Amino acid sequence: MMNPACNKPGLACIVLTLALSACGGAGRSQPLPSSSGTQALTEYNVANACWLLKSNGVYLGRVGDDYGRVVGQQDATAFFFKPSRLGQYLLLSDYQREVGQPGTKQLLGISDPLGEYLDELGNRAGEAGVLARAVVDIADYFTDPVLASERIGQDIANQIISSSGMVGDSDVAPGLTTTTRANDLALWDLVESAPASERFFLRSHVTGMNLHLTPELLGLNSEPADDQVFELIAVETCAAYPEVPLNLTADQKGPAIYLQEVERFAGRGFDADDVFGYVDTHAHISAYEFIGGRINYGDPFHKFGIDHALEDCEVNHGPSGSTGLVEAFTTSPEPHATRGWPDFPYWPLNNSLQHHQTYYRWIERSYYAGLKILVNHLVHNEILCQLNPQKENECDAMAAIELQALRMHEMQDYIDAQHGGPGRGWFRIVTSPAQARE
């Protein structure tokens, strides 16, 4: 079923199907993979589960207030692997539970001695980063700038870091540390050392350096080697990463539900290939990026999680919502409470025009309630964007639409990552009625 409005000139939309999956129901975690079980570990299916990190016969654990090498499992630190994208994770340490700080995140990250790696939002400062990703092959840059950005020439910087760790009088060697707020320095790429090996490199997303653990040392190494691979040891429980609960239970029979419905409606004009559910023909999931990206507040997903996606709208709407003028005129004449997660004292609100209300877990609730097709309209107003003094995105209409389309593909990948790999999620972008039915 397609929305005829999608064919109107100047209007673009993305059609999504919310596919009933056999991967497990709402309110329940994914089946826990095990290196000794029948399900082989991959860089994807370790998501949202608890693991110990073992390499060269020793484990990563806490030694005082720092990370160190420990011999026994009983002293090892359990990490919750929260996907930020496919194959990339925030590693939440169980340490806060051990020391009685349940409200504080303890993430395995790397240090930033010069304070140069990150911007104010915790993102890598520039596509190429700083220092360890500062040297680009000029020839590659002109022939393929995207590839060049990924193949940062680390030779000079790595020589500095690996030899002395000093630039002038400053120690610039990044090392392991604990961070209490997610940022790009706490992102780790999980890379299989060989196909189906169930052994992995843990690679810093910013520096490209591998975590290296032996009985003699713990640190980061810029030169990949066989002794840098890790075995992931499954444990049943650990501190879970913050997330919106679904607050529902769902039938675990998966596609069998459709067969039950077909039988129930047999003889009433329904065919065996009929799909049961409902369609939302008009949504704006990606409108958080329109008119400059600062009018609405709230992301439908965020690589750092719920407490970044829906934290506090003051960043867009000013103290007490004072710059949220549309909200003031249309919804509430008084300054509004800006705080969001976890208690949401004011928003989301059914008639609010400046607070995004399509966080992916909320859409997931609708999916379990029967939503099967959702049409996402890509929306923009170039003139309003130019008049808007507060913006971070381009005002060009085509650039705005392309950015929103990109965000929807990223959202699909993010949801796949939460469910164990490409194609495993319930959120699918389709390009034809046949794909939607399938």
C-alpha cells in the first residue's frame, strides 16, 4: 500500500515496513550467544549482552580505580555491549554496581591528553580526527577523498605514540580510561580476526588502535598482531545500558500469528496472503533535521543512547524553553520544562510542535500493537530555514531531503544492530508494494 501523496511534485517520502520477526518479543532480551553453544559469535550477535574480555590467558578487570590484568573470571569486569552502529559498541562496565553507584555510567574508553579529539557534543573532531588520524595520503585524497579519510596515514603519529608517547613536553599517548558520559572515545569497533573464528580485535574508533592485553601489559597498539585478539566469555547478568522499556509483552509465535488470523477470518472474504495490521500514511520521523536541525528537539535514535537522544531540549529551546517560540504560541503560553529522559515532566505531548515524538522504541510499541506500514514524509522549508537564526544544517532543500533519507537508513542499521545484525531488526525501508508485502 503506497501513499498517493508521495507522488506529488516537491514531496518526498520513505515507506517503511515493520516486519514481525522471529528473533524474540518485546520486553525480552535477545537469546544470549555463547562461545561454547551452537550459535557462533559474530561481531553483531554479541549486542545487548554481557561479556568478559579474555586475551592471552588473562582477563580485563579493575585494579583499584584503574583497569588492569586479572587472572581469574571472578575478578574480571563484565561489560554490557551496547551497539552504537553495526559492529560498533559502547562497553558499559559492571564496576558501578560493585561500588554502589547504580546511577553512574562507567564506560571503557581512551584518554584524550591534549583535549583535541572531541567536539562539545562528544563527537570526533572532524572526519579525520586529530593527531593519530592527522596525516592523509594526498594522492589518495584527490582520487578518493572518502577512502582517504578512512585510510588515515598513521605512520608518523603512530611512531610518535609508540616510541615515546610525547610531543614536546606533553604526553599525548592515548591510554585506557573510564568515562561517565558516552562519547566517540568510548566507541569500539569489534572486528573478527578471521571468518568464523569467534575471536575479535577491539579497535578504538577514533585512533584505530587495538586493545592489547597480555600477562605483562595492558594498553593500545597501533600495529595489529595475532596476540591482540580477544575471546568473549558470556555471563548472565551485568549492569544494563539505559534504554526506554517497552512495558509490554508479546506473543512469541512470530509469523504464526498471521496464520491464526487467517483461520479466524476464513470464509469472510480474506485470502491467505492478506496482511493484518494497520498503516500510518503520514509521519515525520526525520523532521528533527529539517529547517536547520534546531527547531525540533529529540532524535528517533542516537549512537550514544536514550540519554543523548531525549535528554534536555534546552540545547535547542533555550533556558525554560524561552526560544521555543512555536511551542509558546501553539501549545503552552508559559515557559516549558526542558528536561526529558528519564521522567519527561512536560514532553512528549500530543499537541507539541517542537518536540520529536518518534523515538524508535515508541515506534516499536506501535509495531507490536499492529502497525505494519509507516510512510515517512521528508519535509523542509528553505525560506524558514534561512530566516531561522539557530541552525546547524544546510538550508538547501535537496541537501535537507538527502540528509533525512540518510538518517532513515542509519536508523534501520541502528535497529538492526540492536537485534543482532543486518536484516535482523523490525524496521525495514521498502521501495515497492511487492517489497512491502514480502
